[in-house]
Amino acid sequence: MTTDTVRTGAADETAGLRREQRGWYFYDWACSVYSTSVVTVFLGPYLTAVAKRAADADGYVHPLGIPVRAGSFFAYSVSLSVIVAVVVMPIVGSAADRTGRKKPLLAAAAYTGAAATTGMFFLDGDRYLLGGALLLVANAAQSVGMMLYNSYLPQIAPPEERDAVSSRGWAFGYAAGSTVLVANLVLYSAHASFGLTETAAVRICLASAGLWWGAFTLVPLRRLRDRHARVERAAAPGLRQLAATARDMRRYPLTLAFLLAYLIYNDGIQTVITQASVYGSQELGLSQSTLIVAVLLVQVLAVAGALAMGRLARTHGAQRTILGSLVAWTVTLAVGYFLPAKAPVFFFVLAGGIGLVLGGSQALSRSLFSHLVPPGKEAEYFSAYEMSDRGMSWLGPLLFGVTYQLTGSYRSAIISLVAFFVIGFVLLARVPVRRAIHEAGNPVPEKI
């Protein structure tokens, strides 16, 4: 083989990876609109309102005969969706690694979630159980889809590029969220001009996220490549596969230590994301339009924040940069507890602070974890990672819902989340990431 042939092959491989990276970014572009428009902005307040219409005189609904305060129904639905995802993700992740067929599984997850989200158009009246069921399916499907999407990162980016590639993926997602939120804001604010009721406008905004998700998923499905499988073997049932993955991870205790820290602090991040609109509308008395503008501000600043924190990681390392972001999250919750009601300006300032650290803390966590995954087990390990990602965490929403149910105060519920960031900070600071990367069998980057 000549030198020119080797160079040509290397150039073709590099060009192929760049094409895959560009396609990979577009899955974040496709599904982040669900996280932004549905989970963060519209569905929480809307489903809470639907549940309150179905509530009894004491303010309770009774799904399956269980008394639940209407104001906690959305948080409990998010938590339940994670229990479903916990069972499904290890099965799908193991199957993806063993068969090498990630793309068909990604397509199935994406279009299941997109269909459930589009079906939210029919959520009206007092159909709170329909809303809870669609949320459960969409959230679980997005969790599975994001697990498969994340597992491509070690395959499409060399170690020294992963922080940058991961940050660009998050930036694409936040850019999409901003774009659609602008359209949502116009439709919602001027719904009467379009001949729509306020409820109809919300239902259209919810359903449009599903259509967007389905349409743009076509791009990564065309550009991403499936790799050779380790071995063809049927996946075990959900809980058995989860146990098998957990046993395998015990061989890499430092990887497991990082994952534990991530599961805790990201549980707090995701709960803030999913419950912020409920806090703003129910506790602070802010209008839906104000909440949309606040979330739009978060999306715009998160693009800059993700890219800026990616650059900081080149100088200070991903671990130190993430630790700094956790301090910022703790301060944010403390400030949020004291926000005055009916004061949009203060809420916008808080939203700006969240935006600056949100994208970077998530993007760098993903890229750092990718270094800790043993080669050939990307989807299986990312199934565990994804259990606490993108609003799919269960302990945070459960704590939020229980705190509100016991106290009747959303301020108490929001401040209870500080524990996740404090504990996560302590656990992450104790992880020797260089040794963890080496023990996982991966090359150690110069800056980490």
C-alpha cells in the first residue's frame, strides 16, 4: 500500500466522520423542540390546568383510584415515564451494541415519541389521563432515542474533539428550540388573530413539536452509519439486562463513580427544566407569554453558553468546568426561592443565568462520560447515562411533587432541589478522571 493510498484513505475517513457529525447534530435539532416547547414550556402548566378541571372538591384527581393532588400530577407523570425508560433502555442499548443496528432502533424511538407528541393535539377538556399517558410514551421514547444518539459520539469523534462536537450538538438543539419558540410565541400571543382559542393555540404548539421531531429525524437517519457488531445475541429482559449492565460496570468503579455523580446533579438540572414553568405560573403568577419569553431567553443564551463552556474546557478541563457550573446552579436555585411574585424582570434575569450554564454543563458531561465508556459498549453504557437526562430523571420530580403535596408551596419544592447539586458536586470532585479513562481502556486527552 502506497503512502498516497494511505493518505487518501485517511482523508476519506475524516470526510466521512465530518458528514456523520453534521448529521448527528440534526437529531438534537429535531428532538430538542420537544424538550423545550412541550416539557419545559407548555405541557406542565397546561396538563396541570387540565388535571385541576378534573379534580374533586379537595383538589385531587384519582388515577387508578390513587388520590393525587392535581398540582403534582405532571411531576408524577414525568417520574413514572422514567421507570418505564429504566426498563426499556438497557434492552435497547444492549441490542444496539450486540447487533450493530442503532439506526433502526433510533428511528423506532424517534417516531414513537413524535407520534405521541403529535397526539397531544387531542388533549383538551378534563382528559388528564390522556395527557399523562402521552407524556409517559413521549418521554420514554425520547429517553431511548437520546441514549442511542449519545452512543454515537465516541464513534464519530476522536477523543480530542468530543468536547467541541458535543457542545455543537447541544448548541444545535438550543438553536432549534429558540426558532420554534419564536413561532410558538407569535401563535400563542396572537391566537385570536388566527381565529384560535388559547387552548387550541397551546394544543397546536404541542403537536407541532411532534411534527418537527419526525421531519428532521430524517437527516441523521440518512447520514449516520451503523458499525460492526461485537456479537449477535438476543437482549435479556429489561430488569435482567439492567442488572447485567450494572454488574459489568462494577469492573470500572471510577466510571460508575462519575455516573453516580452525574445521575444526581443532572437529576436536579432536569427537574429545574421540567418544573420551572409550573413554578413560574403557579407560584409567581406569571403569564404563559412571560414564560415563553423566559424560556426563549434560556435557549438563546444556552447556545452561547454551550460553546463558551466548550472553550473553557480546553483550558481548564471538562471536570473543573462542570464543577463551576454546579456552583452556579446552586446559586440560581437560592435566588429563585426569593423571587417576588408577578415580577417578570427578575424571572428573566434568573432565566439568563440558567441559560449561560445549562448547555455547557450538559454537553461537557456527555463528552466526559464518552471517555469513560469501554470500547464496544457505547449504547449499553449510555442507557445508564440517559436514565437521568433530558427531563427523564425520576427522583427530582418525585421530590418536587412530594414536597409540594406535603407543604402546598412551590417555593419549598424548588429549594429542595439544592441537595442534588451539592451532593453531585462533592461526588464529581472525588472522581480521578484521568485514571478512570485509562482504566476504561481509552486514550487520555491532554486536557480533561
